[in-house]
Amino acid sequence: MADLTSLRRWVPSIFIEDICPNPRARPEDWIATHPNGAKWLFSDDVCEQQPVRVDIGDIVRFNWVVDHGTFEITLHPNGSWSCDDALPEGANGFMEPSDTDTYAETMDEFASNYVAVGRNTEDEPCYVKVLTWSDDLYFRLHKADGSKLVFSQVAMANLETQKTPTPQVVNGHSAGLSFIGLRAANIARQKIWCPDPNQQPDLAFRGIELAGETGEALNVIKKLERENRGWVGSRSTKQDLADELADVVICADLVSLSAGIDLDQAVRTKFNATSAKVGIPVTLGPSQEA
Ligand SMILES: [Mg+2]
């Protein structure tokens, strides 16, 4: 199979709709800077995709696409097809040029759709644009060479299919959950939860939210302590405490996201600084994911 790496062009996954903006040479080519310094993924094509705010440390999904050009296909009335040229191996996008309504993931599907709408009663030539799309790939936005913003691919499985986090070992300690994975999931969920880029929760909201979840955790601890002491009143369980502590961690990541903090790095740095301060030789190693 020919190496088509140099032909790959990139699109943020969130912009891929029926009308997809023109792909660009590199993921970084989508970054636009607002006069106030904020970074956005910005589609300036004639599309309706809303700009998406991004910050240092964010995980963003991209897909690459290779355009193999146009092939002349002969469509037969029985729904089959033939082509004098070999179609590119692995191609998974077939459409009539400029007609996204005809898009199909296989040539067989394209041909049968063509017949299904009653368009051919005899062998008919048809020009078909052939594409290969990648799966969703995850990239992290960071600064290189001082100030240049770049996206670096994050070596982790597609989050939507990664139901069980892959345990990783950090300095001998099993760390099954990753802050990078949590950040990616928080970003993906927030885009659905708060879709309007002009109405995004700010740092103040996130801070109040974190305080609220911390209070909920403390209320559970109060009830557990009440039970320990045999006093009357409502009760809580260890599971209730687990739920609220999980909310605290999730909210801490959302605060970090609002403040532009790389929580993964911040935890490693702070943990190691505290160990050094108190003279305990237990440290967290560098991230295994980025
Ligand atoms: Mg809660």
C-alpha cells in the first residue's frame, strides 16, 4: 500500500458534518487567535461550524483525510459496479464530486444507493470522488519553542471505545486513571453540555462548582461520623462518599481547564515538590501518555 502520509489533510472532528470545511495541512492550521489572546479552532470556510475555544493542555480530536481524486466507475442496473482502475486500498469515502448527499462508506453502498433512487436503467458511467478518512485521533495543544502552539498526538485509544482505562504504572505505583483521559472526556462532555461558545462556564462558576462538590463530600463525611458516634439523623454510605469525591476530582479538572492549567503536570510537580520538602523518596514519573 502506497505511503500517503504526506497527502493527509486534517479537520477537527467536531467540524465534520454534511458540509465539511476544507481540510488543512496540519492540525495547528486550525488555530486562530482572538485579539484578546484567546485561542479558537476557527473554520473560515462557507460552513456553519461554530468556533471552538481551546487552551494549552486541551485534548482535541482530529481526523485526517486523503483525497485520492476522481475515478470513472461504471454503474450497472443490478446495483453492481466496475472500474478499469484499482480503487485505493482502505478507501472509506465515496461520493459524486460536490454532492455530499451521495456519500457512502463503500463503493458497493454507493452503487446500490445509485440504483435505489432509480437513476440508471443501463450501464452508466459515473465520476466518483474517493477518500480515506482516519479514525478519531487525539491531540494535545501545547507550546513548543517558547511560544509556537502545536498539537502533539496523544498515544491513547479512542476514548469512546475505551470503556476500561488501561492501567499505567508510574514510578512503581499503579495509576489506572489518567488525568489526560479525564480532561479529554470533560472537554467532550462539556461541548455537548454547554454547546454555545459564547456562553461557556467561566473560572468563577467552576470555582463555585468545586466548592459545592467539596461541601457535598463533607456532608457525607458528617453523616458517616454521625453513625460512628451513634447519633440520630440521616445516614450516608461509603459509596455516597466515593460519588462525591469523584465529583470533586472531575470539578478540579474543570477548574484547571478554565484556568488553562495542565492538571496532569501540576499534580506530578506538586506531589514531587512535597516529597522533596518532607524528605520522602516517593515521586511520580513523567506522563506515559503524551
Ligand atoms: Mg455531587
